Amino acid sequence: MSKIVLEAQKIAKTFTHPAPLELFCDISLKVAQGQSVAIVGRSGEGKTTLLHILGTLDTPTSGRLEVSGTEVTLHNSHLLRNQHIGFVFQAFHLLDDATVLENLLLPLAIARANLKQCLPKALDLLKRLGLYERRALHALKLSGGEKQRLAIGRAFISNPDIILADEPTGNLDHQTAEEIQALLFDWVKDKQKAMICVTHSQALAKRCDATYLLESGTLTPTSL
């Protein structure tokens, strides 16, 4: 039986300002090693908020979350996030004035890893991403597809147990979107990792092992 990488139990999120709003309630989800999951739904249903909670970037109003077998608390959330979770955002969130290589190494720098020892791994990853020749270029000068490949590399560099991707192909043309999807799904398959994607793309959702619909505050399995 595959190891459960992420488990959410009865997750709820309620906002009080500017007016009371229950975004979702009683959301439970399990994601196993080697599994890819898509979360779909209309804009405004709370998909990104849910992803941020699953990634320990936000806290639920109530509920329980485990990452790699450890319950998430206020005291350990940053450690679990740094050690076990990789993020891919639609807006890339790169440092424009830093080089491609510096952006790639950023998670390792935050984790206070020995960057000199990590350099061979980083350069090999840039080769696989097709960015080796761009390694000294500032991120600002990259194309949209190159920026997303770099963002994916940054998510991979720490060898996390799970990738959380928020509309990873939303701003890309069809061919580039296909390339980005291939990078993500090859990583899940080859490394036996896990992935959760929030997406409006049916093509991306169909490639996942399971798809869930977030609607009216509930998360339910669905087929496309």
C-alpha cells in the first residue's frame, strides 16, 4: 500500500471580515505517494485558499492536516513546508533581479543547505529543464514558459514529497502547457512523489489520477 503523503480531515475556512463568510467546511482528502490529484471548480469557490491551507501557507478555521505522517501545528508548519512541500504558482513568484541559478537555489538557501555541495544537482536539473544555457541570465529576461520551467525546478530542487500547483499552465500557450504538464507528471511517475493541481484546464485535470470538484463549500470526487 502506498504511503499517504498528505491527509486533510474536516478542514473548514471561515472569514469574519468584511462580512461573515464560510468558504468551505468539512473537507477531507488523502493523497498517496505516486498519485496526482486535480481540484477543479468555478472561480471564487476557494480552490487557491484550500491549496494554501494544504500547503501550510494558511491556517484552517478548524480541522486536521497531516503532511508525510506528521500533524501540522503552528510550531512545525514552516519545517514541514520546507522539508516536504514544493509549490508551483501561476504567477511564478521568481526574483526578477536574481539569476536563473540563484532562483533555483533559493529554497536550499532558505533551508541553510550547503549551496556549494548542492551546485552539481542544481546544474543537472537546469539541463533537464532546458535552462542550463540561461543559468546566468536574470529571471526578468526569461519567456513565460522559461519562467514556469524555472518555477517548477525551484519546486523540485528540495526533493519534496508533494508538489502543490496553482494553475501551472494557466498563462501558457498550448505547446508550452504540454511541456509543463510533461515535466510535472514525469516527476510524479519517476520519483514516486505526489501532486495536487488546482486548475481550470480539463486537459490537465484528465491526466491526473483523481479529480475533485470544489463547489458550494464541499469537495467531492468527479469525472470529466
